[in-house]
Amino acid sequence: MILRPFKLSDAASVYQYAKNPHVGPIAGWPVHTSVADSRHYIAAYFMRPHIFAITLKNAPNHVIGLIGLELVAEGGGKSFMQPGTAEISYWLGEPFWGQGLAPEAIAAVDRYGFETLHLAAIWCGYKDGNEQSKRAQAKQGYRYDRTIGQMPNPYLAETIVEHFTKLTRAAWQAD
């Protein structure tokens, strides 16, 4: 896989996967309704520092997902997350589930977070019932830290149960 910055020209391939109702809502965002909608999300949210398009080596211009870090120091993460940490988020198009791509992408961004950004820890959340995300995090050494039972999600106008895992720099270095 190749991780690279997003471009507005990625809208068609993002839409191909983000229109699927199995992808966005479990990750916490609405189903995309058009290529223009995907272009809006790319411009407004995906073209930020530390956010990467997931592509395959044989098709580097075809985005199959997203992975990135929201640094607490830059206003990202949740209120309980400490300075010097970040929250990782990711999604993959459904045809690419179960192929080990999420753990591979997480490992690459963990390395970036710890070696380049010198983070003390990286947090990750998963919506209650998202067992695939839970497993992907566990494979990379993330350990359960807490559950928040009434987590508001303004993007979907819902309240969810979200579980949070964390990988510390020390645990990452020990692996």
C-alpha cells in the first residue's frame, strides 16, 4: 500500500466506497451522496496535516480508504486525551476488508506518529459493535482504556457507545 496526501481529484474513487452505508456510519460519518459530496469532505476534512489517502501500489491514484492522526496539540482528539498524544482514525472500502490492510496502515501511521511527530501515545476509538476495528487495533498492540456510553456524534445526529484503546510509545517500542 501507499499512503499519500489527498487531492480533490480523488473524489470519484472516495465516492465509490463512501456511498456504501456499511462504511461511513460505522466510522462515524454520513454516507456520501455524490462525487461532489466526496469532494466537499476531501476539501473540508481529508486535506489536513497528518491525514493520508490509502492506495494500493499498483493503483496509486485510486483511493481505497483514509488513515490519519488528529493531534491533541492542534485541537484534535477528545477532551480526556493529553497533550503530546493524538487520535488515529481510519476507514477502508468494503471490498478491502479482511485483507490485513487496516493493520498495515495503522502500523505505518503509528511509526509516523512516534518517530516523526514524537508522540507519547496514540488513541483510537471504535463504535460499539465494530468488531473488525477492535481486532485491527488489537493486532497493532492497542489496549483498552475506557468506554464512553453517551458519546455525541454531531455528524450523524446520534449518541453512541464508543470504546477507546491506546498505544503508548513505550509499548510500541517494546514490540
